[in-house]
Amino acid sequence: MIRLFTVFTVLFTLVALTALLPAQALAQKFTHPGIDQTAQDLAHMKSLVLKGEQPYKDAFTRLKAAADLNYIVKPYTHVLRGPYGKPNIGGDDLAKSAQIAYNCALVWYITQDKAYADKAIEILNAWSPVLWDFDYNDAKLLAAWTGHVLCNAAEILRYTNAGWQPKEIENFSNMLMTVYYPLMRHYYPQANGNWDGAIIHSIMAMAVFTDNREMFQNAVNHYLRAPVNGSIFKYIYPSGQCQESTRDQAHVQLGLGEFAGAAQIAYTQGVDLFSVGNNRLALGYEYTASFLLGQQPQSYGKISERAKTLRDDYEAVYAHYTARGVAMPYTKMALDSIRPKANRSILTAVRVPATKAQTKSGTPKPSPIGYVAGAGVGTKFNFPENAIMVSPGQSLQQALNSAAGTGKWVVAKAGLHTLPTTLKIPSGITLAGEGLGTILFLDPASGEREALVNAANDLHDVTIRDLVVEGSNKPEPPSDPNSARSYRVGYNRGGIIFRALQEGQMKRINFTNLTVRNCTFNGVLISGAAGVNITRCDFDENGSSIVPGPKLQHNLLLTHCSDINIKDNRLDTSPHGSGIALDHCQDAVITNSEIARNAYYGVLISESQNITVKDNLIEANDHSGVMVEFLSRGSENITVSNNQIQFNDGYGVETYAVRNGKIQNNKYTGNGNQNEQQLVRADKVILMP
């Protein structure tokens, strides 16, 4: 008899947008004007300028200087923009046209000087019938950069009696829907996240201008739950670090600015994307601004020093959050340093003041769950006096062989240790490093797949700690890490692969402060071990689509293991797999770990017993946050409790035919199925692709 106990003490903290039923969402009317600002916001901004209040008075003076009435519009039929602007045929002309049109529309609104309305209308009317398409590498990006700017200009002109004729408005709408929208509607999450941030921004603006609620809701959903790099949670991590932080700071600020722009439009229309993820956008801004202003926040990978110059992307975010009691000290310092040169951003950040006093909530804080994890945890290391020290270039294998069975430590000193062949780990040793500076890298010329394997089937009493296992085929990260993500390359490389022939044949396997990254095969696979302890480890970007195929390799895969303790880890961003997968395991506890941004499930449990998943942050996985699947006999005694499970694209928790399952006290927010955040079925359903 199947006994199923599901405790529905679920805490639903869905943001307002996810509480809407689809029919209600589609029926809701748009506010006009309603892209960056409402009519009330615009009127308040105008009054501040006309009263001579600062910084609005000076910002308007600079804006008027940038609203060039002598600008000669030069529209192109085919706009071509390659990577980093090479080639660039019509791209700069379109971008400049969009900026001047928005500037002129705002000056018209504030001054009622018809010359500025006429210039903005002239620009929009010039491009609308001429532009046919975009091409080359940056086609989507250029469309995304210019779409929301043009729409803001058009929205103001359309709803302020500027003299823009209905036929001209129809031509502009036609350009949006037949040139811009077909190019952007599929987004591009495989690119760096600033691309989809910009695309979301422009699709939202176009949706408002064309009164297309379904298009608007699609952009909102993508903002919250897009795959790869495309959502706010894929772009800004729970620590505040951004997907492009290790690339350069210009692109990071660009991405933040585009996601913020989308949030601003949504807020104008009554949908709060600023507050999602406990003010995740504010956290990303504070993290980035702190680095740009000289701080050194903790990071996974080295934060890039490239393009370390402040951009004009801070006004609207600072205005929004501080008006709601969120302190943003580094954002304020960044804003103060660029404000003397800013113009439109100051004016379009203005909102009608809130009528209620706001409760102060302090500064945004990184999630403490699973943070900090990996080889970067420690900076001071105390090694036993009899430890065997191995410098780069010396043989780790010889040192391990000499220490086998003695309990001695083998310490790989800081530097790149290129392994000529797979490293075979014997029993009774500790293999340690000196943190992130110690990198074990299997020479691609070896022709072998695994970096580390067990030397014998009965491996026991092994600890590996405080080092990095690099799975990429190049040990140095490229200038654009996204270009070398493991799913983009053809190599087949695994991290630590320990296999026994019987359950419990391996014993007492311990990983502490260990980083395993960029493996196309599993990052860590342990099969047939009793007593597995994984603590404060960072397994990231492992598990791609190489043979035998996607969804079969993971950041961490345990099969036929028992007595498992997984605590304080970061199990993130598997390109085609799960954060952690347990298959035929028993007596496991997964706790206080960040399990996020994986392309399959956050946690996948198959045919296992006595498994507890508690107190974890499980977010932004492309399927359900936790999946307990049924294959033959099913799983038994599965507890999923007290987890924060949010913005996964499937259910928060999904289980099938679990005997004695307890799903209780989880905090669900914004998971993909808006009406049911968890699915618990007693029947024996075998899921098919």
C-alpha cells in the first residue's frame, strides 16, 4: 500500500504578477503613456524642472543641448552590425536617431516647443517605411538597444497631442511588429545575459506601445525564468555577482541597466519586478558598484578589471529602491560621480512620490545559503609537519603513491599542476591544495577523460580539499567566459570519477572546500561508496551534452551510495544536467546548499531511500527545483522541507509514487506553474521526453 503524507503548509509568496491568472493578465489594460513613466510621473518631473529644482534643472539643460534640431536623419533599408561594431552600416545612425528622438520628445513635453515634437516625429517617420531588416552578429542586440528608446519617444508623442498623425503611428507600429519583433521574439539566452536583458526591455516597450498584453507577459516570464543566461536570476547570482562579472565591467553595467529598464516599464504597468528575489536587482547593482569603487567582493572566478569605468545606468534603480526603504550606498556613490554629466536618465527616473512612509529594510545582502563555497573559502592553510609538498612540475602521482595507506597529506602547492595522465587516488591519504591558486589540469594530449579516479575498487579514507579541478581544455579563462562554456566545445572531460563494483565497497570519501568546474562529463561521480561527505564545495558548469547525451551528466552524481552528507555547497549552472542527482542511494542529507541555474533539475532523486533535502536555496533551474521520479520500484522516505524554492521553470517540487513522502514548510516563489507550485502524485508515472 502506498502511504503518501504531503503537508500543505506551503508558503506562497508569489509576486503580484504570478498571482494573476492568464485570462486576467490578458484582460488588464495598459496605462498610457506608460513605458518609462506614467502621465503623472511625467507631470511631476516637468514641475521639478520648471521650478528650477536640482538636479533636474541642470539635467534638463544638458538634455536640451543633446536634442539636436539640426540632426539630419539618414534611414537605411538594411542595417548591418557585426561584433563590436564591425561592420557597421546604418547601426550608428539608427542608434543616434533613437536617442535624439527620445530627447526631443521629452523636451517637447517639458517646454511645449513644437519644433522638438516635429523633429522627433520626423525621425520616427523617416525610419518607419524604410527599415526592412537587421543583419550580422549584433542584429538582435542593436534592435534591442534601439527598440525601447524609439518606443519611449513614440509613446510620449502619441499621448501628448504632438501632432503625430494616425497613419504615421500605424507605420511606426508596423515597423515594430514586422521588423523588430520577428527578430527578437525568440530572444537569445545563449549569448551573454546583457543581450536578453536588452531584448526583454524592448519587447516590453513594444508590447505597451502596441497594447499587446500577451507579448508583455511573455517578456515578464522570460525576465523571471529564461534558460541559460536570459533571466534576472541567471544574470545576478544570490551573492550579487553577475554572469559577466568575470568578462568586463562595461558589459556588466549594460546588462544591469537593461534588466533595470525592463523592471521600470513593468512597474509603470503595475508589475513589480524590482522586488523579486529579495531585491535581487539591487544586490547586483551594489555588488558591481562596490567593485567599481575599489572594494573586492567575494567572487567565483576572478572579477575582470577590464572597462572599469562607471556608466550612466544608476539613476532609476537608486530612485526606485531608496524610495522604498532599501539602502544602496555604493550605488549612491556611483550615481553621484556620474550625475554631473547625466541628462535624460535623471529626468526619466522621476516617479510621483509615495503617499505612505516606507519601512527601511537596510542594504541588500547576499544569500548566506551555501556561501562561500569552493577552494576560495580559506586563505590560510595549516598543513601537518610530515606533509609531502609538491610544486607544479613535480609528480603528484609519485607523492600519492608514497603516501598511500599512511594517512599523510600530499599538498599540491599553488600553481598549475598539469597532469600527464589521469591521477589515480590511493586509500588512506589527504590530497590538499592552497585554495584557488592550486589548479589540477589534465593535459588534453593525454587522450583521457577523467582528471581523478580511484586507484582501487575498495578506495577508503580519502580526503580531497582546498584545490581546483579544472575540466576545460584550457586552464586559463578566456576574456569572455561565455564563449568557452562547456556546452559550446567538443571536448569530453570529466572531473573526479570514483567507481566501485559493489555497494559500500568504497568507504569514507570526503571532499571539503573543493572546486570542480567546466567538465563536459560529470564534475563529480561517485558510485558504490558508503560514507560520503561533501562540504563547502563548488561544483559548477559541469555536465554537458557529450555522449551519452544531455541530462545524463551532472555537477554531482551519486549512484548506489549510502550514508551521504552534502552540506554548505554550491551546485550550479550545469549546462545540460542537474545540480545533484541521486540514483539508488540511501541515507542522504542535502542541506544549506545553493542549487541554482542548472539546465535540468536542481535535485534529481531516482529509486532512493531515506533522503532529506532541507534548508537549501533551489532557484532558477530550467525544470522543477526538486524531482523525485518513478522508474521501477520508486523512492521511499523522502523529506523535502524548509527549502527556499523559487523561479524554477517547472514545479517547485515534483514527485511520483513516493512511499512515505513528506513535502512540508517549503517557501515557494514564482516557479513556472503559477497555479500549483508543487505536484505530488501517488501513481506510478514514468516520465517520457
